Amino acid sequence: MSHKAGFVSIIGKPNAGKSTLMNALVGEKMSIITPKAQTTRHRILGIVNTDDYQVVFSDTPGIIKPHYALHESMMHQVEGSIVDADLILLVTDINEEYDEQDVLKKLEKSEAPLAVLINKIDLSNEEEVRTKAAYWQEKLNPKAVFAISALHDHNIKGIFDFVLENLPVHPPYYEKDALTDRNDRFFASEMIRAQVFKQYKKEIPYSTEVIVTAFKEDPKIYRISAEIIVERDSQKNIIIGNKGEMLKIVGTYARREMEEFFQRKIFLEMFVKVIPDWRSKKNYLKKFGYE
Ligand code: GDP
Ligand code: K
Ligand code: MG
């Protein structure tokens, strides 16, 4: 018996359900999920291991036209994951329009086998599913088309079986106990960022970055310090809220998520800092981990 291993790239437009799918496939809350576009800013690996195989899924930012240096970094990460891919899963929302070429152009960078996943079929009907499946078959001639609901775990096993069938014979790329390429600091900052996306409106989530500045692991408690970075003073006031009440809400929910994720008590302190136009400044982007 020969060991299989490979990279499986999950790509698509913003909000198609890529991160929900990734979490369903790996069985962990690895990627943050919110109803807002551009929640995912990095390529995040989720690794599934058995004795016989190692599947390395890449969750990626939704494909958009870049408006900031930040977006350019996000799109480079998508392209990197497509170039590396042994297999590509294109996630589409059954109700989204697909007239422009952004996503399809990116796919031209790879000859890896492709499956189109028509997601959110719980919000649609059989006739629409048939129409969309025929549309994708005609448009991209993929190796397979799946109708799924990532949120309701519908047909996820079918995708996993397809992935295993199409995975190359190869030794493992990572340690066989690795679950991801990201560290605990990254996941802590993502859990705070998820709350920023959920609790604030308009441009606030998009103007915010979260950096974990200290992560101290005591046996019974993790002590975490984080900076919430925004672009303007007015945004800082909104993040903090009247008498600090908004920041307190963010901290409470983020702490709960962390306690579940790390299976530890968490002490969390947060500071809000203004860095004008950080999204357009290459030096800050680099410092924040966007290559
Ligand atoms: P991403 O931007 O492509 O990573 O999408 P997310 O995974 O963050 O999901 C965007 C939104 O779509 C979230 O509110 C999800 O709960 C929702 N969503 C994802 N999959 C499904 C699905 O199968 N059915 C429904 N109804 N909603 C879904
Ligand atoms: K999203
Ligand atoms: Mg996402």
C-alpha cells in the first residue's frame, strides 16, 4: 500500500462558504466564519492525517479586485494556493452571479483536476441545482460537480471521497500529527478579528487588524494580550464604545471562543491602537504577516 498526500485548494468568491467547507472537511473550527465578505485574509492550511494519507486543504481569501496593498497580498495567497494545488475545489454559492472573469482567470494558472461545489443548496431547490450543475459542467468541464451544504454538512463525505480518489501517491509533506501551519497566536488573533467582524458595521471590520503581542501559557490559564489596530481615531472610539462597553463585548465573546478552542481558562487584555492607512503600507503589512 502506498501513502497518498497532496494539496487541495479551496477557492471562490467572497462568502461562497469556503471557510465553512474547510472546517467541515477537517472537523475543526480552523477558519473564522462571518457573514461578511473578506473575513479570511490569509491562506490557512487544515491538515487531515491517517496512516494511509495526508490531505492538506488550503482555505483562501475570496477572489476580488484589489483596492489596497492588503488585497494584493490576499490575492497573491490565492494564486500561490492554486499554483501549489494537486486538486482544486471551486466553491460557488448557488445564488451568486458568475458573469465576470476574476475567478475563472485565476483557475487558468493550474492544470490540477477541478471539482465545482455548488454550495448553500439548502437555500434553493432541485431545479435550480440541476440548472447550475449543467451551467458549470458546460463552462469549466470539471472532473466533478457536487451539490452541497457546507453549513449543514450535506455531501461533505462525497467531497472527501473524491479528494482521496484524486490524491497523488506521495510521502507526507508535514508531520503526521500536524493539524495546521498556523500557531496558537494566529488562532487567538483570528478569534478576536471574528468578533470585530460580527460586532461592528460599515468599514470598521475592513480597517481592523489584530496582533497578539503576548501569549503566556501557564498550566491552568493562558494569558493573552492583543492590539486591535485601526486606521483612524474615530474608528478607535467606535471600537472602544461608550464607557468601553463595545470592547468588553468583543473581549467576552472572543474569550469564550478561545476557551473552547484551547481548552483552557483564558485571561485576555486588549489595547486599541491607530496606525493611519495600515492597509496601504507595505512595511506594516509585512509586520502583520502579509507577504
Ligand atoms: P467564505 O467567505 O467563502 O469563507 O464564506 P464563509 O464560510 O465565511 O461563509 C459565509 C456565510 O455563508 C456565513 O454566514 C456562513 O454561515 C454561510 N454559509 C456557508 N455555507 C452555507 C450553506 O451551506 N448554507 C447556508 N445557508 N449558509 C452557508
Ligand atoms: K465570509
Ligand atoms: Mg473565508
